Amino acid sequence: MNPTIQYLIVGSGAASAAAAKAIRSTDPSGTILIISQEIHRPYVRPLVVRDYLCQRCDRERLFSFDQRWLTENAVVLRTGRRAAHLDPARRLLILESGEEIAFATLLIATGATPTPLDIPGHDLPGAFHLRTIDDADRLINIIAQAQREGLKHERGRGRCAVIGAGALGVELCATLLELGIAVDLVEKAPRPWSRFAGDAAGHFIAEELQARGVRLHLGAPPLRFEGDGRVQQVILANGGVLRVDFVVVAAGCTPDRRLVRGTPIRAERAILTDERGRTSHPDIYAAGECAAIFDPRFGKYRTLDHWGGATLAGTIAGLNMAGTDARLSVHPHDDPGTFHSALFDLTLTAMGEARLADRRIVRANPKGSRRMLEFGIDPDGRIASLVAIGHEPAELDLPRRLVARRARVASKEEQLRDPTAPLEWLLG
């Protein structure tokens, strides 16, 4: 058996890259080995949708660090290897090839897998997911074919149905429209961004999509895909029939916790960790989409599954693997879990824990404005979440602090609605 690896990382996303950098910032010499099932270096997944799919950037721009950084920091990356089994008691990771790797500390950052649609025709050619660089390459090819030979529409050729109106689905709509593809957006919920947004923000997003030419089908999940040798139409639950050249399924992801199956490590839907990113095994950590970290601010386990959250969780885990005492903090200046997306030319931001909100307070600018703050309020009258539309990140310091502090607004809701009233008074 090879010598014991001080820091073993499994995964190739935001959390693994952040952990490697955090470890090296603390320990300049301990051995670091990253095992990746993909054949690529860790890369920035949001850029795959926003830039790579439109071919505004090449692959090299996607990567979280270049080969030079790996060499200079003595970080070994082994790609195209699948971790098949974990033996926590012996501190061994067994690869699919049968190779055994001994470790002192381990980070599981295996991410998530696209949630499949369990409907007839889901496996027909022409039905795609967008998760990896390789998925994007396949999609680039089908888009080019649709542009040349696809169904005609008023702006050219090519029709696509996007299944799912979350952050990925909405961003995909903008990218496909930019490429000249006509888009139908299909969502089983009554509004887009339903995981984060209330009625007002969801309605705003829907209107923006429709104004740009996206055909919305809300509350109308797909029943089946049909076609002769490939997907040619989508049949909806409301009886609608969509003619398409291809389909992209963006219906969410499932945490990849396969590595801890059959082990004593605690897991529910995701691998459970404390606020330091540590699992129920003292030398095994988890971060990113595969994990749910305990957040003392909200008193519950949360999956920080977007890029910023995964980077934060990976950094915390990496620092603790290297012997520091970092944790997900409740300090009012700390990040309450924030991610940024795009709605064409508008920035969309979500933060906090929307699942705790039982009502929303909208702080909107005058009619016709394309700016909005929608606060989620929990049953105790405290701010639990925020969706911001049309606000750049630098403008959101005060709203972010309100979410981070879980500000109590039970008797001040009218002032919170008033866009002319200053927010500072809520900070106490």
C-alpha cells in the first residue's frame, strides 16, 4: 500500500477546490491528493451555462486552478478515477480499480447528480442534462444542429423545452435565446424560482421571461416525451403538446452520498456535518452539494449547494482538516448562504433559508422599476430569507446583514415595505 495521504479529497467541484486552497494556506507541506471521477480539473460550473455554452470562453477559463498552481503547491490531482468504497474504521478509500488509498483526513465533496424524470421517453435521444463540461459539449453540438436543421420559428430555427424553472432552468432560457433557439419553459410549480421566491418575485421573473419570448407552462409538469428515434414532442399534464428539437432537463439534483452507504457515517438526504464540516467520524469531512452542514443561525442542517455556499463549506472543511477551528458562524457580518444568478441583464440574488418563511414582505421600487427586495418572514416574525432582483452584490450589504442577524420585524412590517424608509433602523 502507498504511504498515508494527509489530506485526501474526493470530488472536483467548488468545495474540493476551496478545501485544497484552504489547506495549503495553513499547511504548506502536508500531502494533498484529489480524486476526481471526471477527467477535468475542478472547474467553475456556473460559467459552463453562462459563458462556455455560448462559446464566450474556452475550457481553460473554467478551471478553478491551473496546472502550475497544482505543481507549485504540491497538490496531486488524479482524474478519471471513481471512488467505490469507504472504510472509515481503517481510514481507507477503495477505488473502482481496486486500489486502496490510506488517509489521515478525508473530505467527501462528491457533489450531486441530476434528478432524473421518471416519465415515459425520458431516455430518448435528444433529452439532455447540463451538469458537466462534457454535458455542455454534447449540448453545443445539438444546438448547432438545431440552428441548421431544426423547427422554424420567427427568429430562425431550433426549438427546445427546458424542464424546470429553478436557477439553472432560468439561466438556460437566456443562453438558448441568445443562441437563437426558441424556448418553452416547463415547471410543475405555479411560479419560477419556487425554491426561493414568493409570489411577487416569482411573478416578476415570469414576466421578464415572457417579455423576452420564452413560452411559460407553469403548473403543467411533463407527462411524457415522444418521438421517432429521438425526442420530438413533450406532452404536458394540462394537455399541451410542445414540438421540439431537443429537451434539457433542469429539474434539480440529488446529493451524491453513495460513498457513505453501508458506513456508520450519519446521512439523511445528504451527508450530515457539524458547523465545522465534520461528519460523525472525527477525521472525515463533507462539503458542497453532497452535504448538509449544521447552521446554528437557523438551527437546522442546510445544503449549501450553489457555488458560493459550496466554496464557503469547502473552505471551512479544509481549514479544519489542517487543524484550525473554523466554523459556520452566526456573526451578523457573515454570509447567511448567498448565491447570485442572472435573469438576462438583471442580477438575481437569494440568501438565507426560504423553507422557514411562511409569508413574504416586498420592498419594491415605484411601478415600472425592475428592482425588488422580497423578504421571507418566519412564523416568529424574523427575517429568514431574501430574494433580490436588479440589485448588484455591493448594494446588498444591509439586507444581507438583516438576514444574517435574523432581524425581528413583527411590528415593523409596514416600514420594511416602504422603499423610502432606511433599513438601518432594523439592525438595532
